[in-house]
Amino acid sequence: MLYAQVHLTLPAWVHDAIDPATVFVSDEDKVALAIELSRRNIEALSGGPFGAVVFGPDHRVIAAGVNRVVPQTTSLAHAENMAYMLAQQRLQ
């Protein structure tokens, strides 16, 4: 039987790592968040050393992603792809 769907998830800790009310005005703060997600992904043994974040015009997080290639067994689960897909779902 062929698979008819793909289900990708972020590790649960990601939700606790980001406060949606926080405003990240500077580029340095935005990059620091992505780096922090990358670091935590390694520490939690939940994927590779990559993190990505999509910000809205108000400088708040719309979506975040971390590398899930190995845990999710798909080469498309890169951090930036995860963040883009989640942002698209959120914004519709």
C-alpha cells in the first residue's frame, strides 16, 4: 500500500521556547532566536543543528522550525521548510 499522507511535527519543547508576544526588532535578535532553536534541537536530541523562524511585519514570530530530517524520515523536513509550511498554514 502506498502512503497517502505526510505528517510532520516539531518537538514539543519548541512551543515552550517561543513566547508569541515577544517582539524581535533587530536582525540580531531574530538570528539569535534561530540559533537558540538550533542549539536546543541538538541538546534535546530531536534533530540536526538547524533552526529557522518566520517573522511578521510586527516583528513577532509567525512560525518556527527545526531540522527534523532524521526523526521524521524525510529529506524535506529541513528547519526552513518546516517554518515555511507552518507559516503558510497559520496565515492560510
